[in-house]
Amino acid sequence: MARRLEEGATRTRPKLPGRQDWSSWPNYDAAAEGFRGYWYPVTWSSHVTGKPKAFTICGEKITLIRDNGTAYALHDRCPHRGVPLSLGNQQFPGTVSCPYHGWTFDLTNGKLCAVITDGPDSPIRGKVGVPTYAVAERLGMVWVYVPLAGEAAPPIDEQLPEELVDNAFVMGGRIDPRAGNWRFACENGFDEGHAKYLHRTSLWRLFKPMPVWNITRVVPEGRWIYRVQDEVHWEADFPGVGHWTGKRWWKLRPPKGTFNVGNTGTPKKVDPVIEKQGFPGFASLSMPGVLRIVYPKFIHYEFYVPVDADNHRYVGVMVNFLKGVATARFYAKYLGAIRWLFHGQFSGQDAWMVDVTDAPPEKLYRPDVSLTSWRNLAESTTRQKLAALKGEPS
């Protein structure tokens, strides 16, 4: 017979498997609206014109406008009565004017340079302004730097994937507003377990087999972490349940051995630019949420741009390191198939899961080493950034 508990004593609930909350990563837990101190892609360069447009990044309301070929970013709120400047327009070169009373701000520094309804000698002119943001244009997109504590923006090329800085390439991509927190999107992208199961029904993988399960480890290298596959299993017998296989009669035969370029087999030939990089694994991730998936002939990138705690902007880019007439073949293939099959239906399955994910609490399992490694990277990098701003040793 079990002994009765002494009066006043309490039973200790057995510890459940897996982590229940995000208390091990306090900075990550607090980053529902994203990490500041980074460049974020906002929209295609061609979409930024002389008419201001409104965007939200890391919870900050920003307006983008182009003047004389240069893109500018300002805080999207007139200090007079709080009207969005994105509803205004350009009344003078190099400025944007609020639609309410004509308060006019210099695009380069955000200072109030004229008040149309108060005359040329308005006493408030030059005394107020709106915050501005550093802007750069790369990969055919406008990027905005969201500062952590008012610091100057570092060169954007320091944050881009290294192979995109020094090599010629062609690219195609999509920018889509999506529901769900940016962290769920980022974790989904690097998640070791989901692709083999969730995407097994995608048209992109119609004729290519997907593994059932892998043995995976995560390897840090520089500012990136890499998923490295040590074992790949194409079928398995589950005790008391039955047999499961990723093989189908209409799919290609699964390859033998392990592989870390592409996710369906060892390639016969790898693009020389990709091969030169010496990637340890085909999936890698860096701050502030940049996913890189390496295939033999192209690289797929995903940038998860925080909007607010409940929404993010998905930026998917496919890059081929091609020159000359070969670029035309890439664009025909991308626009004719890849954009719809990969950046459409395949990525749409991810969007579905991101939208319905509800964590924490959560109970993690073995493949979630990819998630915990990413959270550890985010946590350690953020601590180093905060320490550097305070002048403390990291």
C-alpha cells in the first residue's frame, strides 16, 4: 500500500518530455515583433515610387517613397496630429507632405522644412521632425535597417548571404503577406522533420521520393548553423503500427547513402559557384531569420520579415548563378513552373502550418534539434549585440 502524504505535503508532478516553454531563450521569447539591429527586405524596388506607401516592420510603421531615383524611409506618422504620411504626397522635390495640413518633411533627415498652411515663416519649421531609416537596394528589393538603439546601420552586404555579394546571378521570387508569427515561419523553414511528411503531397515533389526519417545534427559555422544529415531512411517499420514508406511506383528510385546538397539524393553535378562554397549541409539559417536551401544547380532563400506579433512578410527568392542566354531559360522555367509549384503550392503548405501553430507550450522531439539550435543562435547573438551596445564584454 502506498504511503499517505503527510499533512501539508504536495505531490510532485512528473516532468513531461520536451520543453514546455521558451524560458531558456528569454530574448527570443520577447522577440514577437522581431529582432532589431538588422536589415529587412520590404518590397520590390519597382514598387517604390514617388507616391508614398505604408509598411510595418518589427512593429514600426514606415513609409517608403522614391525621389530622384533614391528610395527613402520615414516613420509613418506626422507629429502634428498623428496622420500617416503615407497618405500624403510630394509637393516639393526631396520632401513628403502630410495630407492634413501640409506639414512637409525633408526625406534625407526627416526635419520639418515647411508648413504650407502656416506660411513661409512658420515658427515651428525646423523644430520638429520624424525619424528616418537607412535604406539600401539589393536583390531587386528595398531594404530598411531597423535600429536596436539608434545606432548607425552597418553595410548591408555584411548581412547578405556571402555567395550573393561577389557572384553574378539571376533570380525570381515572391513577396507575400502571411498570417502567423515570424518565428513560427523561421522555425518551419529550418525544421528537420516537417518537409518529409507535410510536403510529400506537393506537386513540386510529385516524382521525387521523400525520406521517412533522418538522423540529423546541427553544425555551426561562422554566423550560420547547418543541418547535416548522417542517416537517411526511405522506409521503416513502426512497432505495433505498421510499415511506412516514401516510395511510390511513379516516383524516382531513392538514392543510396547520405547527401547534403539537395534533399532527394546525391547529385551528379553541382554548380561550380555552389560547390566552391563548401556548404556543410543543404539547409542553413542565420540571423535575423534568413534561410538558405542549397540544391545542386540553384539556391533557395527565405527571409522572414516581422510585421507584428501576428503577421509576417514572406520573401522567397530562387537564385541561379547563370550568365548570358542561360538566364532566359531560367526565367522561362521560373515563371512557367517554379513560381507556381514551389513558391506557390509547396510554400503554401508551409503558410498553412505557420498560421495554425500555437506554441508555447510545446513538447519537443528528437528532430527538433534544428529548432533549439536556431533559438540558441538567436539568443547568443542577441546577448552579444546588447553587450556590445553597453560596452560590456560579450
